[in-house]
Amino acid sequence: IYVLAESSEGIFLLQIAEPAASDSGPANPRIVRSQILTQPQFSSTTHPLRKHAGLVPSYAHGLLICPTCDERIVAVSADDHAVRWVFRYAGLIRLQEIGGDDPVLSGSRDIGDSGRADLDSRWIDSLPRIVGNRVLVTPRDSDKLFCLDLQTAKERWKMDRGPFHSIAAIKDDKLILCGNSTIQAFQVDDGKPL
């Protein structure tokens, strides 16, 4: 089992296994391997999105695709835990301009306003979707959907989030996005609307 975890040292990909047998009652899972992915600019306790992001890696073709909600997606080999690629994108987090130095979402005045904006206007799911040799990512800290080459992270195409907040489904090379009051299909190959 693989999970993403954050400590004061950074965001890590952990491979965990069942706890060792113990007579003292329940025990925590054992960490089999650990790979640092990033040392974020803002801690999870102050980051307006990552503390609620629920980051989960996806697996295909020997790679674990890890969203970080820190302006990067990281691919790690499941065989040797080596980082295979890092895809960087422009994020939406900036320092508060007036009344403090807390990180907030672009367009927000303060931490409270940042939380309201997140609920109204962000991707709600950052799980990487793998389709053949492509990976579709909707980073919580970006207003873009990116289609990347699974092996190289080369950007195949990208699109603005627009009125959408999640990937509803991928079927027969068609990407279906949904928003509060709209659903639309796009070609997975080039991102063009159907």
C-alpha cells in the first residue's frame, strides 16, 4: 500500500505494510520505504488547500503518480522508489498582501476568504487519472487540467478549469468534466470539446 504523508521535513511517498505482531494491542502499519517528493514552501497547517486536499497517488506501468498540492506532480518508480520525473505548474497560492503574511488563494483577501473561494471555485479531486500512456491531473492549487505523457511528463495539452470542478468519468477516450450546473465531454487525445 502506498500513501502520501507530510511532516515538518516535507511531503513523502510511503510504502506501508501490516504492523508486526504485538501482544500489546493494536499497532501502526510498518513503513517499508520512504521517498521525499518535495519540501513545500508552506506547511500543511497554513496552506489554504493542501490541509484539505486528500492527496492520493495513482499507479500504472510501474509508476506512482503523486500530486503534492505544491505546484508539482512527481512520478516515482514502484520498483526502486527513484523519482522518474517532476512536472511543475504555476499555482494559485500567494502571500496575503495586507494584514499578515499567511498564504492565501490568488484573488482572496484573507484566510477566511481563501476558504470560501476554495469551496466555490477549485478542483475538488486531485487524483491523477491514467489513460493508456497519458495521465490527466487536476491539481487543487491550479486552475488548469493537464494531460501529460506518463513516461516523460511532457505536456500533451492543458485547458482552463472553466465552470468545472471534477473529472466525472473517462470512457472510450472521452473525458467527461462536471461542474455545479454543467457537464461536457472532451477528447482525451487533444482536449478539444465534443
